[in-house]
Amino acid sequence: MRIVAVANQKGGAGKTTTTMNLAAVAAEHSRVLVVDVDPQQSTTWWADTAGDALPFDFAAEVDAAHLARMRDLPYDVIFVDTPGNLTDSAILESVLEVADFVIVPTEAEALCVPPMVRTIQQLIEPAGTPFRVLLSKVDMRTAGQLEGAEELIETIGLPRFTRAIRRYKIHADAPIDGTVVTQYPESRQTAKAIDDYRAVALELMSIWAHEAP
């Protein structure tokens, strides 16, 4: 069983969307639990809207200090949505103490990179938890945005997922509709939206498959 934290102390980076949609993809082949330790409870609001329609289990208002006990639960993966601010650093630190991996979503804009780097340098790296940066909300209509962000992350020397998450309106509407990526109606656009998350989930599985026994 693995505990995956989704973390970035900058708000609006796409943590909740990343948490819910990667959990949905993972739930196609694994037993998955999503845990919300963020006091803002964006993930909880999304789950409440979805009701019983979510393809994974959900736990709200969990004390981060109790995460370690969840390893005894019958799940293959637990995704944890963490606070997106500096005020609740203690909560994130508690999560990182027990997490096996950290996904660090960030918008593909230069001004979003320094807060993301601060989270990594001040909290994630000191905890010794493996991580990868995930470029999210990439607007493919903006020429060079993805390439520029990829080059910046590589220049800094941070590990990142090969696939980025492109910006689609359906992702923004999903919390209101109470849906996750595997429940999107079929169309050419939604196929691309789903493929992004499937690719990231596959890469995550590949990372774990190559870990030393």
C-alpha cells in the first residue's frame, strides 16, 4: 500500500483536481481512498456534490497525524489532498512524515514556480520523500508555454512527469457537476483530457515498478 501526497503551498496549482482525477484513474484497477486534510475542504465539497457516484472511497476531516494508521486499511493507494497555503505547514509536515511519494502540481507559468520550489526545498526534500513535479492547467493555445515551463523545471533540476495536464473547461466544471475524469462524456476533447491523467497514472506506476525491492 502506498500513501501519495498531493502538495503545493501555492493555491490554485491544481491539487484538488489532480487528487480526484488520478484517484479515479487508479480506481479502475486498484482499491483507492482519497483523504482530505486541507482545512479549506475543496476535495470534500467535490465529494459531497458527487454523493455515491465516486469510483473510490473518500474520507473527510482526517487528522494528518492519523494517516499512518490507515496503512492497515484494505486499500492499494491512498491519495491525500493537502493545504495550499503557508499557514498550515504543520499539517503538510505530518503528511510528509508518512507519505511514500509526493506529486507537486504547478501551473505552467514562471511566477508559479518559486512558491512550488519553496515547498519542495523547505518541506518535501527535508522529509526525504520521493517526488515529481506535475505541470498542470497548461494552455496549449499559448505558444511555448509548455516548452518554457519544461525547460525551467529542468534548469532548476527538479524531477517532473513527462506528461503535463492540459487546460480543459470540463476539468473546471467537474467539481460543480460532481464528476471525475473517468466519468466524462465521450468526445474528442474529453478523450484528450482523460488521456492526460491516464498517462500520468501510468508513469506513476512505472516509477513504483522500478523501485528497489
